[in-house]
Amino acid sequence: MGNMLFVQVNKIPHTFSSKTEYLNSFIAPLMEETHADLLSSVKSLSHPLCCEIRSFTFTDAYKPPKDLFYKLILKGNENKNDHMVYEPQHGDLIAITSVKPRSIADLERSYVVALVQGVKDDLILTVLSSKPIEDHMDRTKNNSSLFAVYLINMTTNIRIWQALTSDPNDRGMKIIENVLRPEFPDAEKCVNCHFKQNCSTAYLNAKIGIQSSELNESQQKAVLSCVQTTLCSHQNTVKLIWGPPGTGKTKTVGFLLHCLLNMKCRTLTCAPTNIAVLEVTGRLIQRVMESSKYGTYGLGDIVLFGNGERMKIEERDELHDVFLDNRIAILDYCFASESGWRSTLLYMISLLEDPQGKYQLYLKETVVEDLKENDNDEELTQTGDSKNEEKINKKPLKQVILETLKENKKNQKKMKDNKKEKESKHEEERKGVNDLSYEKENLKEKTHVIHLTFEEFFQKRFSYIAERLYFCVESLITHLPTSLISLKVVKMMSEAVDNLKSLQKLLSGDSSGALGKCLSKNVVSGGGSSTKLNAARKKSLLLLKLLPSTFPVPQSTNSSYDTREIQDFCLANACLIFCTVSSSAKLHKTEMVPFEVLIIDEAAQLKECESTIPLQLLGTRHAILIGDERQLPAMVKSQVSAKANFGRSLFERLAFLGHQKHLLNVQHRMHPLISSFPNKQFYNNEIFDGQNVKQRSYSQCFLQGKMYGSYSFINVPYGKETVDNKHSSKNKIEAFVVSEIVAKLYEEVKKTKKKIRVGVISPYKAQVYAICEIVGTKYSSDAQNDFSLSVRSVDGFQGGEEDVIIISTVRSNAKGSVGFLSNCQRANVALTRARHCLWIVGNGETLGDSECVWKKLVMDAKERSCFHNANEDKNLSLAIIAALVQLKQIHLLPNLDSHLFRDARWKVCFNDDFWISMTRVKDYELCKEILSLLEKLSCGWRKGASSQLVECYKVKQMCIVWTVDLLIENSHQVQILKVWNVLAHSEVPKLSKQLDLLYGNYSSHKMSQCKFKHKERNLDVPMKWPVDSVGLLSNSLASLNLKDEPET
């Protein structure tokens, strides 16, 4: 199959003669990429995800030999904490096998491939199989068990396939037709509407808002140009906004979307990833809320939809009110006939008009129920009604509704028996929330009932209904589109709520008995009282009667959360809709008003074939693509497809053909020392530094020393690159150096109380794992903390930024080979993520010999005096030595003394046994502590006064054994430190005996010289004496070996 596809895959051209040629050019590369993606996924599966199949049957759609549709019943998993449990999803490609795979090698046995078409309750799958499953069972002669093994999810590729195989003559192809060749129409030059659009109220208001905004000139021009384009109804156009790193691309898009929202221009905004979608949606919501005069009114015009779990929507509080699933749950509640807005409003009006009537009905109901339950001996002191009402008041109703939605989703993942039990329990908890048939609800316990007084009844029932009314008002204002709820109605509803709250306050503060007198009077007949209570009651009743009891919305069905009608309602009436490019395929199935504008953010990261999904939405007039083709493109796993330009974006192709791009030319992220090289290398110095980054306060000094300035290259020449089993490179020495820098930053933050976000980037996943393994879980990844750390690959950091970025380049070899590190787009992303400090860790010699962008970077760093050797920093030098010891590569480090003992007062000599023991120390931190202690000893520090010759200093569970000895230098006997070994405490006595024997051969004069101590301030400093010819010793003293037994 691979060879067949290889022959079919032709290079995708830059221009096309027809829509048919355009669509067909992507089909073969898509098939090859799908094949490569599947192969890559299978090869990388070390622990396959699988679930057991309990049984399978044919579906009604089963029609061999092609339509092999089956229903699979899965066996529930009892171990809920098993992270390897497979929960199938729509679009999953699975292998059905008779053996539970323990490793991917088990899939070399016979299996059947199937595509998951539907999932019900996580236990029932509808699949389309490649072969008859029953035949497979017959061959294996094993009818006891079947397993479903996850391979890949095909959803996006299937959606692309459907877009590419659609009818080229379809009405939704108008935009695609205009991107085939370089003759691009420009809506700004449209003769038919140029004068009209420039004079329209919408355009003039938008122009005033844009020109008075905080946007810089290039951002204003881009937004204004897009607004002009949207007003043209005579052409279908594509516009490009070019946003290099830090130029405020997301801010610009957010402002543009706010303009389009104010103009009521129906717009779909997509991006390749959930993260990008959430980012641009969040930016818009921030602008909307900052400019809103009426709270959340208007959010109903905005819809965000997608997979809530993958989006991690629970962590984004600001997006809860626009997320479609939440909106459906809340509106379903508000639209319901018995628990919704209309019932609540009418009941409140009835309660205020005729409280006595409601009370009499309450007494009648409770008397009847009391008679029914008279034989029950259990004792109770309150009615079920008050109990329900107290339950309501414990939590905000909105929280109850959303928790109900979450609970429903959890229930779907339980076994059927557990599910029924949960739903039953959940229904009981919800009765007090959802049942508004107040005359028939649980107003009793199954025992003798103690009746509420009239005043108690009214206060409790009023509070109960008022809370529901407040919730419905807030929900309708927030979630209904502005086309269905006017600002006038919003003001009326808000005024009614304020008056009800005032009345509620008066009720809670009444202790004079005025409530009973006030409520006994008929407010309608006009025989009212002059009390504040009665006046508030009258006013509230008047305001409530002015409110609409219904809105033009779909009717709720009997089923709680029958989402389809409400979902279509929300999507059809929204002004701005947000989703991933792949998810936009769902909008093809929904009949609604066409979009006027399609905006694709991060368009340069999107394969052109995938952009055909939203570009074919019927009726869309204009497309606006925002991106930067000089950053990372879409990922392509097949080398064949990559060579065919399958990963190229529409943005990149149009830019290559000379399509006009609106450049955002002011960067506000990077310190000028950071932006200098990428601006020169990747953008021809077309980008200017914003005033904010030029300010002196933007220069942050997080660590002392020139090495830790705003920009530096930290040379680590002793690293050794290796390759893991997935062919990804790593460099452990660099990993230890990076972890040491992070540790220094963390300690500094604790001292200075500064808040700092640190990012570590490496082009190689193996290096990312290596760094994560070293730093462990010591540092938080939560950006809200004073210190946060994020370690990711270059791909994972695209679009992100941090205060400090540390790049680990990994490559370290004599050939100057840097592999895919030479990719300019990858280098651009890595070098442009930092705000205040960018520190690049790497082998300067390797990168300098690479004949690519990294050679230029090393040369630039040297020219700017930003090139530093890691051993200039004492801590980094110590980390390198400790790492080399750990990796048993200490021989790679020449001149150990110059690294470890650069400030030493004492010369240090090591016995061979010491380094042998050090290589056995598995704890990197312990290794560093040992070396740090030796460095302190070499500078003259001592733990305290001692007259012993053999010293033993404890470091955690280990002991360093050392002595002062003599060495002849320049006709003098000089005191030196002799480090004998580092070993467990229990092994020290044995070594001490050997040293006693060794030093027992020394003369008393020599021993006194070894023990002699000279102090300067608090430090021991070495002494020296002229060589005594009588006591002349061999200058080979430093190489004494304990293995040579001393003479006796």
C-alpha cells in the first residue's frame, strides 16, 4: 500500500486551473499521511490502550460485503483509577483481536480493523468493520473474549476527506474559486460598494472606535481594512494579516471581533487547536466585559463549542457563559414548562397578588397528606417544602445546574446498574430545584406535619421563588441573543429583580408583625397600606406584570437535556461562533443563516486541505487569515507527503504568490536585546520594538552576572548527545545545567519575592523528558504562582511566552551536525518566546560549525559580547562536574582544578578510590553537595576546631574522608588537602585504620607540619616550609595509594 501511494503522491502546485484539480491534488497526500500517522502511532505504542468486548451483534445497517456495521457491547472496567483504560470515542480506529495485547508486538497476530461510528453510555459502540468479525472468531477458535485496541482517531482526516470529495460545483466553493490563481479580488477596491460602505453608520462608528483605540498604527490599519472588507457584498475575498511574534496578533483579532460583534456581522472564528481557539475567545470576552455597561448582556451573541474535556473548559471561568454545553443546560432549565421562566414569573405574580389563597392551598394539601400518612410513627419537625427550600439556598442555582450537567456526563460512564442508582439519587436531589408544580410538590414528610404560620409560609415561599426568578433573569440576560431580548426588556428585568431584593430585605427584617397585616390586604382592590412593605410589594407586582412571560425560543421536550433543538437555536442566532477548524464540519449539518465572514487564526499552522472544511460553508462571503508563515507550519509525519508540500498552509501559498499581507510591525513582547537577532534574521528588520519594551523598567535582572542578562548564549562544551529508542536526541549534561539555572531562579524568587514565569524549550522530546525527570515535581506549572515552570518542545511553545526562556539546543558533536534544528521556522519560534530574558544553552563549537541559522546566532552572540562559558558560573561548573560524575564521563573534563577549585587557597589531590566511589552515587543532588563541600574545604572553610589528622565530614548518608598532607613545590613543603574516599559511615573505621598505618611512618616533625593550622580570619590557609634536607620526602607523596601496604 505504501508503494502504491508513493507513486500517486505528486507535488501540490502553487496555482490550479480548476476547483476539481485543486481538491484532487490533496487526496493522495492525505491518504499517505493517514497511513504514516497510523504507522507512527502503532510503532509508538508501548502499552496499548484496550477494552474487553462482551458481545457483538449486527446492526440494521449491516449489508455485506461492504457495510459491515456491528454493535459492540463493552465490558465495564471495575478499576476506575486505571489510567490505561480505553474509553472509545467517535472516529477512533480500533483493532479487534482475540488476545489482550501486553505490548504492540501482540498486534502482529490476526486482527480486524474497525472504525467507531457511535458511542452510547461508553459501553455500546457502533462500528464499521473492515472484515466480518465472526470470521475472525472462527479462525482464532476462541469464542470467549475479544478486545478493542485503540490505534488513532480518524475524525479530522475523515472531515478533510469529505471536504475534498465534495461537489466542486457546489455553491459553497466561491471563496475557494478565488484562491486558485494569483488574480485575487480586493473588497476594498470594489467599485460597487466603495462609496456606500465608507458612508455607512456601521463603518463610521467602527472607524471612530478603531482610531481612538490603544492599537498601534499597523494594528489599526489591519482592523480597518478587514472591517471595510466585511461591508462588501459583491465579491468573495481572502485577506491576510501577518503577525510576527509579539506583534499583538491575538489582541488585534480580539479587537476586530469586537468590532464585528458591534456591527452584528455574523462571523465564524476557527483555529487549528483548542488552545488557540480558547485564547482568541478569551481575548474577545475580556474586551466585551470591559466595555459592557450592562453586565453579561450580549454574551448570548457569542458561542464557543467543542469537546469540553479536551478544552479543559472547567479551568477557564471566563468562558463558562459562552460555552455551548453550559448554555444548553441553563436554557433548557429556563425554557422548561414547569421549572422555567414563565412558570416562575406567573407563580411570583400570583403569590404577591393572593398570598392568602396560596396559603390556604398549602394547608389543604398538607392536611390531605397528613391524613394519608397518619399511621406512620416517625417523628419530624418540618415539612418537605422547607427542607427543599433550604437545599436550594445552600448553593447558587447556576452552580446546581452546571453540576447537574457534569453529573449527567459522569453518569453516562457508569455501569447501567450503577447508573440507574445514581440517576435515582440525583433525581431526588433535584426535586427541590426543578419541580415548580408547587401545589403538588413534596410539601410533607411521610409523618405527622407541623404547619407553617402564614407569615412563615410567605417568607419561605417568597425566598424560594425569588431565587429561581433571579436565576432565570440572569440566565436569560446572559444567554439569549440580543436579537431576542432587547435592552429595554433587560433594564425592566433588572429593575424588577432589584425591587424584589428590596422587598426580600424588608421581609427578613420584619419583627413587628406588620407582614401579616400587610399581606392580609388585597393589593389589587386598592385598599392598601402606607407601609414600606406594602409599597414594595405593589411596585414589585407592577414591574413583574410588565415583563414578557415568553420569548421566541424552542419548546423544551419532556427529556431533561434533549440538546438538539436548543443547540441549533444557539448556533442559528449567535453573531460570533468559535470552534476548531475540524469542528466547523458540524456547522455544515446545521441549517442556519450563512456567515458573512470566516476568520482563521494561526492559519499558517493549518494544512491547506484542512482549511477547505470551513471555506466551504455555504454563503460565507469573506475569509480573513491571520498567521505567520515564518513560524512553524502544520506537522506532517510522512516524508513523502512533506516533500509534496502537504504541510503547506493556504496562508503560505498565497503569500508566496504575492497576495497582499497586512503586516503588524511593532513587537511588544521581547526585550530589544532578544528581538535583535530574529528581527534581522527572519524579518529583514521590518519589525520595530514597542515603547513598552524600550523602557528601562523592562530590563529585569533575575540573577546576578553578565551571563544572566537579557540575552546570552551559555556554552556547554562537555555535553554528549545520545539518541533514545524513539530516535530523539538528548544531552544529559545540558539537562543538568538547565535544571541548575532553574534552581538558581527559584531560590532567587524566594529571596526577592518577585513573580516569575520560566519556560524551558528544547527541539527534542527526549531532552524535554530528560529535563522533566531531573527537575521532578518541585516547581509548579501554575502561572498564578510566584514561580512557575513550563518545560515543552518548540511545537508546544508556539504562541506562548514567558518572562524567562531557557533553550537547550542539545546537539554536541565534532561534525557540526544539528539535524532538524537547522529549520529556520523552528528556530524562529524558540528564539521569540521570551519577554525579559533569553538564555540559550548549547555547544558553541558544534553550532558554530553547523552552516545554518545557529552558526549566525553564535557569531552574533560573540559580536555582541553575549557569549559566555558555563564554567564562568561556579554553580554551573559544579553541576557539570556532578553530571559528568553521574554519567561516568569525568574523563571528558580536562583541568578539573580550574573548574572546581578556581578560588581555592588549598591544592586538592584525590585518591583514585574517591572517583570510583563517586560514580556509584546515584543521587545527583548528593553528588553536588559532596563537590560543593570539597570546594568549600579548598577555600579554607572548616567545620570547627580539630586536632585530628584524619577528618571525616558527613554529607547526608555519606562521609568524606580527607587529610592534610605535604607536597614539595619550588623547594618548599606545602600543605595540601588529600581526599581519600567518600563512603558510608559504617565503612569509615576500616579506612581510618589504613590511614593510621600509613601516617604512622611519618616522622614526628612531618606529622606536626601536617597538623599545623594557620588561620586568616575564620579560614584555614596552607602553610609552607623550606625543604629540610634531613626530612626530604619524595614529591610523589600526592600519589600515595592505599592498596600498597606500608612497611612494618
